[in-house]
Amino acid sequence: MLGLSSKEIASRMSISPNTVKAFLRLVMFKMGVTSRSGVVGKILAHAVGEGPKVS
């Protein structure tokens, strides 16, 4: 995990930073978290079997 900003992600993917932000908002909503670190925490918890299945 590189900890890239929305601008850096957008540059690497040749898309708008606003597209990155919108996608991240959708992911965070679906996962029930409010931050990027919350997304990472849920993924790690799932990977070690401590959390509910991420769908």
C-alpha cells in the first residue's frame, strides 16, 4: 500500500482526481466506513478472519 493521494492515483490512471474521489466515496459507503484508513482496516480484518465478509 503506497498511500497515494487522489491526485497521484488519478495521474497514474489517466483519470480525473474527482473520479477517484467519487469512487472512493462509493467504496467507503458500501463498506460502512468514513475514511481511507477505515477501508484498509476492514480489508485487513477480513484478511485475518476477524471481520464480516466484505462484499
